[in-house]
Amino acid sequence: EGRDTRLRVVLRVRPLTCTETRRGDQQVVHSLGDGAVHVSAARHDATFGFSAVFDAGASQEAVFEGSGMRQLVELAIDGFSCTVFAFGQTGSGKTYTLMGPLAQSETQPASPALLGLMQRSFTCLLEQSRSRGSDLALSASYLEIYNEQVRDLLSPGPPCALPLRWSKTRGFYAENQLSVEFESLEAIVSLLLQGSQRRRTSAHALNRHSSRSHALLTIHVRSRAVSAHPAPGEGWGASACPSKQGTLCFVDLAGSERVKETGSSGELSVEANSINRSLLALGHCISLLAKPRGKRTHIPYRDSKLTRLLARSLGGSGITLMVACISPSSRCLSETLSTLHYASRARRVTTRP
Ligand code: ADP
Ligand code: MG
């Protein structure tokens, strides 16, 4: 608490897809063990180090247990602001890592083994809340940033833009965002599904189900220390029962991409440009934050909605886990290298939880 804490950065390399295998793509990324990964291709030869590397064979459970996600859930219960964000090129496995294949097929439920970090965290959160026997109140909000507009994915009706505000206690927040209470796994999974269906996706060349927006699902965890014998007539006095408020935020970033490669045009290229602009702003903030505290200049969080909403996670009092996702294919080499450089830089970022 109060001490400089580094961002935890782990890497996930997805398996080659059927298409990539059929077309005979070379595998250019190899895990060396101990958090090291090696990229070797004609003119590139580089090694990168992370807190953990999950290769094509890693199960969803292995990623949950090995990434530190369980600890993050516990810290949220203890009152910290925790964030996990998936970052990487379109089609690199971000949504798969967070939600599993469930997000892709609405008709058939995914097998439990394939559930992603989110569902596993919900289960863990609800188990913990039961076993601690404390009075935990859980609620969820779900936002997306689409073309630099913040939208509520849980409120019914056509999507309307929410204004972003700033306050000393809360930092940046979306005004009037809906927060829905839940008590069971079924309830929160159904909120996640509802919201994800509303999330804007449009088909384009790289990934049929590619997400065109950044999505932020936040679980608010409020716990009250229940005293065994509350004095008669005494409410939940601030001093008698200090309450803790933590958050656990899951961020599924829209993928970085080059407009030419995806064959985007018209509306799609407007989308691609605003995605790239906010990712650029995020990259800029990360590289400034990666400098030692004493040498830091002003951090331009205000450059995009995304960086405003992530300000606390990146440079404030949050605890953050970044899951960088890459494809092993030779065809994705330049995007893969850019993700690896970006993620390496993020390892130097510190926060003060
Ligand atoms: P992104 O969200 O980064 O655009 P997706 O999560 O949608 O990418 O993944 C792209 C495709 O690759 C999907 O068809 C997904 O099912 C598959 N995929 C991604 N990661 C894995 C993995 N670890 N194991 C098996 N399939 C995966
Ligand atoms: Mg996605």
C-alpha cells in the first residue's frame, strides 16, 4: 500500500488458426520458459522477458492461475482498484483470453474448460464472498468506447453517449452509468452476455468477429466489516464499521491495425482511425509513465477517452495486470513485434496502490 508497484505484464501466444496452418504460415514465436520469448524470422531475432509467458498449449485455467488474476480478485475485495487489460493486434486472442469462445457463439454455451479470465474471476469473487462470510455487495457496470464516445452497454434502448467527468475522489468517470447489482454467477454472466451482444462488431477482412470498440466491464465490490453485536439504534456508523470499496475492471481493447491490411474503407476506416488514435494515446501515456517518477513530465491522459478512464489504473492508485496477446504467425510479424515492444515498455510503469 502506498509503495511503487510495477504493472504486471504477461504474454499469451495463441495457436496458429486453421487458416494460418492451411496456408503454411511459419511459426516465428517460441517460448523459452521462465517468462522469456524468442522471435526469429529472416531479418529479426529478438528475445523479450515478461512475468509469465503462455504458449499455444496453455489452457484457460493455466492463464488464470499463472497470470496473477486470482490475487487481483482478492485485492479488489480488500478495497483496491484493480484492472486487467488485454492488448494486441486484431485476432490475437484478447476476447478469447478474457471471455473464452462464449463471446463468439451465442447459441451454444462454451465448455467450462474454455471459460475466460472474466468468468473465472466472477466464480472466484463469489466463492470468496461466501467463504469470508462478510457482507459483500457486488454490482457491475459495462461501458464501451466507440468512435471516441462512451456508451453504456447495460442500459436498455438505443446507445447514447455518456459524458466523462472528473472528481477528486473518483478520478475520471462516466456520468449516469448504470450499475447493476448481482448475487449469482448466472446473473453476472447474463449481464456480460447482454452487454457483449450490444457491443459494436462489424465484419472485416482480418477477423469476422472483430471488436470495433474498447469495452470496460467494472465490478464494484463493497464490503462492510459486520460487527457481531451492533448497538441498538446504531446504524452502520462510519467509525464503527469501516467499509471498503474495491473495483475489478476488465478491459478488452479493440485491436491495433493498419487500415490497408484489413481492407477497411468508409465507416470502417473512421472506426480504425479512432481505434488507432486512442491506442496511440495509450502508448504515449505508457511510454511517459515508464520513465522514472522524478523524470516524468505531464501525462496527457486527456488525449483520449480511453486514457482518461484508464488513468487510475496506469498511473494512479490502481493495481494493473496487462495480458499482451500475439499470433505466432510469420504474417503477423510486424504487429507482433510492435505488441512486444509496447508490452515491454509497460513493464516499467509503476502505480501507488
Ligand atoms: P481478438 O479479440 O484479439 O480480436 P479473438 O479472441 O477473437 O481475437 O481470437 C481470434 C480467433 O482465434 C478466434 O477464432 C479465437 O477463437 C481464436 N483463438 C484465440 N486465442 C485462442 C487460444 N488460446 N486457443 C484457441 N483458439 C484461440
Ligand atoms: Mg476481440
